[in-house]
Amino acid sequence: DFMVQSKIDSLQSENQALKLAASQANQNSYLTATLDAQTSELIRRINPMPVPAYQVPAPYPFCGSGYGCGC
């Protein structure tokens, strides 16, 4: 019985260690994803898309409707 209990205790401690490692891996991946999202949002806010000073007319205004370039 002592050897069996010893084996049970070692398996339980190994199981607990594996659960802790899996939990830590999940937390790390969550934090990494969160930081990546925050970094992307900061870059998007710091470097906004350029707004043209004036609108350029379309080179083929009737393209796709059977007129103009015929596409």
C-alpha cells in the first residue's frame, strides 16, 4: 500500500504540474494576443490613413457597364 500511495502521490503532483504549465501557457498566449492587438491599435491611431487633398475622377467612369474600356 505504501508503494501504491507513493505512486499515486507522484502522479498527482505530476498532473498538478502539467495543469499549472498548461494554465501558464494559456495566460501567456492571451497576454501576447492582447498586447499584439493593443500595439496594432496604437500604430493605427498614430499613423492614420492619408486623406487626399482632392478627389481624383475615375479614369474609366463607365467601366464594367459595357461602355468605355469594354471590361
